[in-house]
Amino acid sequence: MQETTLRQDNTNRIRTLQAARFLFILLIYLSHSVEPLAHSPFDFGGEGGVAFFFVLSGFVLSYGYGPRVSRGEFDGKRFFWKHFWHLYPLHLLLFSATVALDYRLGVSYDALQIATSLLLVQTWIPSDHTLFVANGVSWFLCDTLFCYIVFAWLYKWLTSIRTSRLAIGMTVLAAVYACLALQVPDKMTNCTLYSNPLLRAIDFSLGIIAYRFYKTCPSVRKQPRLFPYVDVALLLAVYALYQIMCPQIRCSMLFWPVMPLIVVRLTTADASEGWATRLLQSKPMSWLGSVSFEIFIAHLLVIRIVQHIVGYDGSEKLAAINLAVSIISTILVAEALRRWFVKPLTDVINNRLLR
């Protein structure tokens, strides 16, 4: 993605990844909308989807920019500002719209909440008070910007270190992380383990490591067997483990072994000819993948507006109607934002500010 895997980067040729963006965005979407229908939270969808996108981000940025980093041709400053200006205007638009709506409903925010959200630094503060303010999904953008800043350094280090040292280092890191994570109170999990940029950089690094082995190991690039059955089985197994694990482990660490494997299998599946690959490479799925960032950044606001218009009386029927209407509405809003806001503004920025 041009916005960390939610938007396209140099992965247009990897059409399976393009479509997978939408599928995992849908998991995140359902985590915020399906509870009235399912009568239980679906936090797995949000936490699993977020983990996938951080790993995918490290992978696709390595795929698209890694060779330039290795050759010393990578312009880190231009890279950062190019991606910043691709995501920030839409963040500002949706944040402003949400604050305006909340103001009409009598909900207000203090100066610290507004400032940290506008500056996209909210995840650096270990407090729920500033984390999910207004358009709450913007916390992800804060971590994304940090990943952009450290990308080149991480890529050089993770692709040059010896495999044995890398394996030992990751094992030690996982052990230390688990020991420390278990000391974090449940109520602090979101504002520390789940959202802190330094910790989510681990997921991002796993994507870079996945690319390293994809690039250097011919056996890794072979067409995956039993795609997508193995991948679905893996996710179901992780879902089962998720139900019995504590929040400190399941919010992020649980997904570390699985998401890099799924990203690599999706990448290698792009060259296969199975039914799943053909489906993922279809034009509708490619289009849905192309608006995945807009879906992500707009979906909370659209869900609120749809529920206000349709209404909700606690019944499953109305909950299902709300879910269906909100999904369709979000996709339409996302396409409108991409076509009439993001693309024209991006063209202006690229032609005038980043020439």
C-alpha cells in the first residue's frame, strides 16, 4: 500500500496480495460492526487484521524499495513525505467530519486529544484517553509513519544479519516480550502492547524477514500447496487459540508465526492457476483491494451514520440490515473518496510538492 499496505505500493503485479487487503480489511470491519448480530465481540478480526497489515507492510515495502536500499539509491526523506501526503489529507478530512458530528451530539474532546490525533502521535502516549479519539482507527496511521521512518534501517539490518543470529535474536525477543507482556494489566493492553509503535515495529520487521527468505530461498517461492485450504486452517487454528489466551498475548504476539507465512503463500500463489488465485485476481477483488485504505479510514464514521439512519432496536433482523447497508455504503464512500478526493489531491501533491 502506499499507506502501509492498506493502499497499493509496488504490488500491483502481486494481485493476490491486492485482493487480500480487502479480505483482511473486512475482518477489521466486522470487529467493529458484527457484535449486535453475533451477540459477542469479534476482537479477533480487528487484532488479526491489524497484525496482517503490519506484516504485509514490511513485506511489500521490502519488495518495492528493498533493492534501492541495498544499492544506496533510497531517498528516505522523499519516501516518507510521499507516503505521508498520501494518507494525511484523508485522515484530516475524516477526523474533522467525526469531530463535527460528535460536537452536534454533545461529545467534546480536550486539547490533548485533538492535538495528539491531528499530529498522529497518539500511540506514543500509554493512555486510552488519547488512543481512540474521534475516528479511532487513525492510531494505525501513527504507527505506520514510524514504520516508514525506520524502514531503511531495519531493512539493511534484517537482510544482512546472519540467519543463525537472526533466529537466536527473534527467539530471545519473543521470550522477553512474553515475560514482560504478562506483567501488563489488562486495562493497559490496548494503549501499550496493541498500539505502541515500537512494539508494532516487530510485526513490521517480520514482514521484512519474510521478504528476505522469499527473496533468497528458492524453495520458499514455490507455488504453495493446498492454497487456500492450509491458510484458512491456520487462521481457524489461531482463532481457536485466541479464545483461550490472555489479552496480552493474543493482541499481537499470537499472530507472529502465522501472518508472515500467509503473506508469503499469498505472494507465491499469484503465479498459480487454482480457483482461489483466479478469484483473488478477478477485477472485482482487485478493485476492492484498491480502495481498502479508504474503507479502513472511513468505516467507523459510515457505520455510525448508517445506524443513525436505519435505526437499531436490538433485533437480529435490524442488526443484519445495518451490517449489510453499512458495508455497501462504506465501499461506495471509499470509491468516491478515492476518485474525487485522494487521487486528485495526490496528483497535485506529486506534481507540485514532490517534484
